[in-house]
Amino acid sequence: MKRVVLKRVEPPRPVATVRYVECQKNHAAAAGGHIVDGCREFIPSGAEGTDAAFTCAACGCHRNFHRRVES
């Protein structure tokens, strides 16, 4: 007796383009206020694949502080 195995093939997911825009780090959180530095766009300070690529060259914050926009 033969067994037939059916595999479900899922269609490929569309590739989303991700950009990181304005910095939302609150620099006055310790004092109980809300002040952002005004950085408008994430600019990596190093080459892709290095640890420096996660630091913004404009404001020095980590990429996670910048608002993520998928398009």
C-alpha cells in the first residue's frame, strides 16, 4: 500500500520596505517631563551587519527609539 503525502505550499509573502523615521526617545523621563530631540530620520552610523548599524548617526539613539513605518 502506497502512502501519499500532500504538502501545503504557501505563496511567498510580499517583502515590506521598512523605514525608521522620527526619534521618540523621551530625554526628560527621569524628571517627569516629555522632551524629544527632534531627530527626523534614522541614519545608521555603521555598515549593515555591524553593531553600529543600530545606532543613529544624527542623535545617537538606538534604532528602537525611532518610529517604524512599513510600506
